[in-house]
Amino acid sequence: MEIAQLDALLAVVDEGSFDGAARVLHVTPSAVSQRIKALETSAGAVLVRRSRPVAATEVGADYVRLARQVLAVVRESGLPGRTSGGAAGAGGGAPAGAPPARVPIAINGDSLNTWAMAALAEVADRAVFDVHREDQDHSAELLRSGEVMAAITTQAVPVQGCTAVRLGVMRYRPFATPAFVRRWFPHGVTPDAIAAAPMVMFDRKDDLQDRYARAKAGRDVEPPRHYVPSTADYARAVVHGLGWGLLPHEHSDAPEAAGELVELEAGAHVDVELHWQQWSLRTPVLDAVARAVRRAAAAALLP
């Protein structure tokens, strides 16, 4: 395998098309296609589906992970050869004037909207981030597929080829407007009320509200659901009375203080334990990102 072939594979998968890969690699689409075909010949298997967008096959996913690791080492070691992050030079470590290392990372929406962005900003002079917003219960899958180098996840057991470090606990409390509570929970959070009251969901991977509702009803319930897949808009949906929802204190403190939101029940909460997983393959930039994430998590999360 040649570096240029791995670079082409990664660019095609990341950009979703041969034309997009050609733009970032500064070559023609024909050249990208030739490199992919040569790599597939070497591998003895089809590595990408020529779909819209282009996607890695099952075998191709293994090569994508390999390509991302190899190119990360090339980019930071100064080995000769072009990478999708820019041209590499000679010597130990990234050469002076080299473009920042590209770091694809998976972060759940609430962490991204509250504490994680400050961590990324600490190392923004050393890395450019390709952030994949993914539910914390599913972000580890992006590590397995090789789409990301690191992830904030609820999974404590390391994905194969990765290490895991506990970050802390993100606490969510159930809130609704005073009018909503008067209408739907006049006698408190009873099993019948929680089964009927509309809830606000982030997306179809979000199970926080279901977890709380199941605990209160003693069974699975199917109340009306509003899906609002934006962290800031999710909180606004609860403030506007679309339904009840679980919020971190960063999104509930101000409207609660203003009287716009009240707790469904005092002291109730759902805790989500977060972990940082990254490749076992160490690079200086990835280690710097990990340190920044751990510092920010220590300041923002419950121990």
C-alpha cells in the first residue's frame, strides 16, 4: 500500500465523493479513482461503495481505520509523503509551518454545547477538528468503524485498539413549564401521568426521557413525542411548553431562576457517566487533545 492510496481512500470516505476527494487532495477525480482501484487490487476486495455519498464497505472500514492511523503517524513524524492534512516534511515531529493535524472526534450534543468546546479551543492551534455529533451511547461505533480517532462515550470498556478514561457524570433533571405541570401532572409524576404527558426528545437515539419515564411508570410507555435535534432548541422547546424534558443545569438554571421552568419532582435526576476513548496508537496532538478534554471535564462534570 502506498501513502497516496490510503490518503485517497480517506479523502473519498470523509468527503463522500470522488470529486470532493479530488478537491482536498488537489488532484483530478481520475487520479483519485486510479488510486482507489490500485488499493482495491492490492487488497483483493472492494473497499468503497460508489454510492451517494460514497461509503466504505465492511472490508473498507478496516482499511479506513488503518489509513487514519498511518496518516496520523506520517503527519506528526515528518515522514515523507503527502497526507490529507497537508504535505509532511522531514525530521522528528511535525515540521515547522506544517498545517495543523486533522482530528476527527465524536462528541455528544450536550457536552459539545456546554463544556467540550472549551477543551477543543485549548488545542486549536495544533489541530483542526472534524466533530461528529453523536449520542453518547452510540459514539463508540464511530471508533470501531475508524471514522474518528477519539470519542466521548458512555462505554467504559475500551473498543478494540483503544484506551478508555472515565471523565465524570453529567446530571440531567426533569423540567417543564408551570402551566404544563398544572395540566399534565396535577397530582405529581404518577404512572398514568408520565404515560400520557408529551415529552421532548433530542432524536431517535435519545433514551434519557424514556429511562426516567420507565422508572416512574414501572414499564415502557409511549407518550406523544416531539423530536428537536438541536441542543439549544431542545431547551427552548421545553421552555415553550411543547413537553417535559431532561436538562443539564447549564440549560435549566436561567429559565428555572426566571420561573419559566419547574422540576417535575424535587431531587429527581438521571446521571450519565461519560468516558474518553481514543486510539491506543499515541500521537502528540491526540494526547494533547485528551489532556484538554480531561481538564475541562474535571471542571464541568460531577466526579
